[in-house]
Amino acid sequence: MNQRDVSPDATLVTRLLQKDVSSFEQLYDRHSRIVYALVLRILQQASTAEEVVQDVFLQLWRNAAHYDPSRGPFVPWLLTLARNRALDHLRLKSERQRRREDQAEELPPVASAPDYEKALDEKRRAERVRALMTSLAPQQKRAIELAYFEGLSHSEIAAALKEPLGTVKSWIRNGLLRLKEGLQATT
Amino acid sequence: MKICDQFRELIQAYALGALDAEDRAAFEAHLATGCSDCAKTVEEARWLVSQLAYLAPEATPPDMLKGRLMQTVREEARQPRIAAPSKTGIPFWMWAGVAALVVLSLYSALEAGRLRVEIHDANERAAAILRERQQLQEQLAVAKREAMIVTDPASVKIPLAGQDPQAPQLEAKWHSQLGICVMGHNVPMPAANRVLQLWLIPKAPGAKPMPSMTLRPDPDGKLVLLVSNPPESMSETKALAITEEPEGGSLQPTTTPRWVGGVG
């Protein structure tokens, strides 16, 4: 590990490599709420969400070495892992063949934090994300939510919303760029 | 930063996983050429996409989830380290597929993209098979352990009498090393969103019941519950009890026990 990320999370994950139960418990206490909220939003069923969250944290416990703190912050990595697991569950349940960018990988790829990542703490950044997304047109916000929480592709979203494919592509791209600009503006 | 113009519009949707197969294959073929600008932008876009998790309504996981996780983690921490599986365990055809992708990428970016999609599909199927095999192995291990507890003469038999005269009698067997196995037939199904939860009642005066595993009987009314790591030794436990609790279990009993059996 280099000196780029010496956050408490990075330190705790490093201790997981020595099978330090206390570090695992601290990581669970710090992040289980957002992980559970995300998985529950995707799966819409508490018992299944609990199963997936348990799977996510056991994956973290058993494969902590797969996370490299020098290549990106921990929370986005964990959230990507949780989203992938939940969408896999959703996809297996419905037996739909969707393709996602990271679907074939056992663990998530790198998510590099931009310079403005540290401008806000997690709570304020969450509030800012909600505010920025609420400022989008309802259909535009819905298109992004269908992609993120339900794993739908451009064409599937266009069909679900009965909108032209090009419109959906623009909504998603411009919506995410607006989110990026909005978060950048907090620096 | 210079970003290849023809792919500029795909990066955000790629990180979101929203590209259709054709766009995705084309973009991945471009990434396979080693475009560091696009690769870097994708990594930042992944971070941005991860922030969408905060759109989920706030929710708190049940305390029992943490309890179950910590029990598993503590058990695994006590076990000897198991070496990570060797990469040679990955099927040869999978590596051959990746190698083929690399060669074809140099020859034709479009062809490489198509092949990569096929490999993704194969990986998906392989991952699903591995998950299923792991689940079966875990189920087999649990079944073996239950059988050992039930048949070992060292196990202590604990009848669990139903508090309702109509309820069937359950039986638990407690083995000091292997754990507790609770069994029963014709067990009534709890109400929707309710589960049965096992409790260990300590002998110590004033001590609170210790929460244990939760489950529901199968559709035929068969109930088999394995507690592989009882938190208290047999000599410190006065009785076992089973209550009906909300899904996810409770930290303290919220209903009158439906079955109770004295230990020793």
C-alpha cells in the first residue's frame, strides 16, 4: 500500500488480512447501513437483502486482499461489490440475460476517486447527491435509477419508459455529467 | 485530458452498466487497445456511479444479521488458515479464451469485442456453477454434522414439549463438540414475516435468554435446525426454548415460548 489512502477504512481492511475480527466489526458498523439500504432498494425484500448483505461482508472478510487501498477508496469498492451481488441475485431470479460492465468479475474493478472526493464528508456528499438528482427531470432521474438499481440497459430503459433510445442515452449521460459537475462545484 | 471523441459519450453509461451489447463491445475493444485516457476516465466514472447508492432510502440492517455474521467470522478466525486457491484451478479453456481475445484484439478490435462478450457469458455460467457447487457442499457439510450429532451416543437428548397441546413434540440433541440439532415433524408454519427462533436459557439467576438461530419449517412441516457453535456450555444452560419472532430474529424473546425442554 502506498500513502495515497491512509483512511481508517484502509487501515481496517489491512488488518483484515490478519483475520482481525475487531476490524471486521468496525467496518461492518461503519458501512452496513448504506450497504443494506442499497441492496434493499435493489431487491425490495428484506430477507433476501439480508442474505446478500451477509454474502457481501463475508466476501470482504474472506477476500480482503482483493481490495488494494492504493488504487481507490474503500466505500465505492464496497458499494460496487454490493450492487453487483444484488443485481446478480435479481438477474438470476428473473433469469434475464442482462450484460453489465463488471458482471463477469468476481470482485469490482477500480473506482478512482476524483480530486473533489474529499471536499465533503460522506453524509454531506450523500445529501448533495440526493439534491442534485432531485433537480433532474423526473423521467431523467427515473432512467438513471432504472440503470443503477435495476441493471437495465439503454434499450431496456427506452422500452420501459416508452421513450426514444437517443433520448434515454442523452438523459443518462447528461444526468451523470450534471451530478459530476454538481459535486465538483462543492470544492 | 484527451479523450477519444468517438467514445466520449459512452463512458458514463459504460461505468453505469447501461450500454447495450453492441456499444459495450465496441467500447471494450477500444479499451483493449490500451487507451489510458479512457481507462482513467472510466475509473473516475465508476466512483461517480457508486455515489448513486445514496439515492436508496435509508435503512438499518437487523441486529441479528450482525450477530450471525460475527458468529461466522469468529468461527472462521479460529480455524487454521486455508491457502488461497491456486490460479491453476481456473479451467484451461478460460485462459485460452482470454489469450485468444488478446491475439484477436491486435488483429481486429471489433472481433476482439465480440469474443470478449462471449467470454463474459461463459464466465457467468462458470460462476453460477461454482456458486451452486459451493452451496451443495455447504448443505452436505451441514447434513453430515446433523447426522453425527443425532447418531453419536455422546449427544444428550432434550425433548422439547409443545406448550400448545396440539403442537408436535420436538427433540434436540446436544453434542458438546459438534453443536445442537433440533428436529421435528408436522411443525405448523409461522405467520408471514415470522420465524421460529431458538433460545438458550442460562442457569445463572437473572441471566437473559441467549438468542440463537432462526428458521421456518419446510412446506411439509419438517424442521431441522443446526447450531454449530452454541455460545454457552451445556452445564451453564437450564433449558432450550423456541419462540415465534419477527423475520430476522430478536435479541430478546417477544412472545411466549411455543416449545420448552430442560437440559440435563
